[in-house]
Amino acid sequence: MLTLFRFLSRCPLWILHGIGWLVGWVSYSFSNPYRQRFKANVAQAGVPATASQSAVGHAGRMLLELPYLWMRPSGPHDLLPLQWEGQALIEEAHALGKGLVLMTPHMGCFEVTAQGYAQRFAHSLVPITVLYRPARKAWLRPLVDTSRERPGLTAVPANLSGVRQMIRALRRGETVGLLPDQVPPDGMGVWAPFFGKPAYTMTLAARLVQQTGAAALLIWGERLPWGRGYTIRVSRLIESIPPSTAGAAEAASVINRAMERLIRQCPQQYLWSYDRYKTAPAIAQEAREDSVAAHAARKD
């Protein structure tokens, strides 16, 4: 499998996106659970089916572009094809010197936002630290654990150690990035509305801002047609994150509403198949599986 990843990483982006479109539609057509979850999430959000149809192909493109993003050389001549919109907001946050929390939903190419940030802002000596979830498949774990590392970009695991590293980075005036619509492990979130339905929501994004006084911005990577690259779009939160005295559920609701507004801007590129409404037993089971995997990794 790693050999296939290496081969795909050398393919032009337009080829990967073409194959990915096909993979997305094949998965949608032949997997009834996948298709039903996709449709249910779209209906829950009140998004017209016609507006979300393109997301089927984009889900496959997201998968096929990973080898390109993870295994691409990191030299000065191997820059990502990027455009920016709203980068001045990041520069303003840097000038404050209090750290910056960048939040993106499962929309577009969320992998490219951290790499794009590092590519543009590493020269300003304001690096970025991002959370990643360790792979469950043993063969994929070494690749996932190291592939996101780039000059100016550090990836830390989604555990207590990783959270501490993010807090330290913010207190140094650096930047961190995370996906607030990622379902957290059992005991690390609160229930808050997401498109009108209770969803188990992480508290980390708000706590990072509350504990450090860092600025917070929204960011996402729009996937451009025909493999032309990406546009990274940065914007402000309409609602400020409330202080810690307001309660975790209120802060999580503010962030969920911010994610909803962003998703409605481009439902064609949101990952509607993501199981955002996992039940408590499923979350607990996933946490147990992660614990077993982490124990096995330590033994290795």
C-alpha cells in the first residue's frame, strides 16, 4: 500500500482529482450506509440535494490528494499551488503577539490549510502546530505520524500531550490549527446543536482561546477545478467565543454555529459522509479502540 501511495504522490494533481471523483461516486453508489448517512446529514442541514451533489466527487478527491500532500517533497521548489483570501487577518493576529487559533471544518482540503500556512508564514517565524488523529491501521501509522511535518509545521497527536504542546505554542505567540467539528473521545466534549441536532462537540477549541487569550479565525482550503490547486480562505468569527465562566456548552454552540455558516458557503465541498452525530456508546467504543491501538504502538 505504501508503494501505491508513493506512486500516487508523483502524479499531477489533476489526475488525482479525476481518479478521486470516480472513487467518490463509486463509493456513494455501492455503499448503502455511506449513501444514507450522506443524505441524512444533508437533509439535517437543510441543504438542497442539488447543492450538495458535487460533494460526492469531492470526498473522493480528498482521499486521492492525500498522497500528493503527505509525500510531496518539501524543498523550496516544491511549493503548493495556492491562492489566498484574507491572509491580512492572520498578519493582524500575528502583530498582537498573543497566539492564533485557526479553525476549519471537514470542508474542502483541510489538510492543505496547515501546509499552506507554513509555506506562506514560516519566514515570519510564527510556526503552526496542528492536531492529528493517529491512524488505526498499523501499516498506515508511521506515514500518518510523520507525513504532516514540514518546515514551520509541527503535528502533535490528539491526546493530553498534544494539547499541552498546543497551549505552550500559543503562549509563545505561535499558531495552532484544529478541526472543531471532529467528534472528540468520550469525556472530552459536550453536547451542542449542530444544524439543529445535538452533536458531541469538542471543548478544546474554545478552551485554547479562553486559557491563552489567543485570537481565533476561521480558515478552509477550497479545492479549485481541474487540479489547479487551492484557495485558502480566512475569515473572522461573527460571534466571539464567550469566557470560560459562560459554560462549555455555550462556547461549543458558538463554534458550531461558526462551522455551520462556513459550510453553508460551500456545501459542495463539505464532507457530508462524516459521522458527526455519533452516539455516546459509539464514542466510548472508539475511545477504547484508540486506547488499545496506542498501547499496541507503545509495545512496538
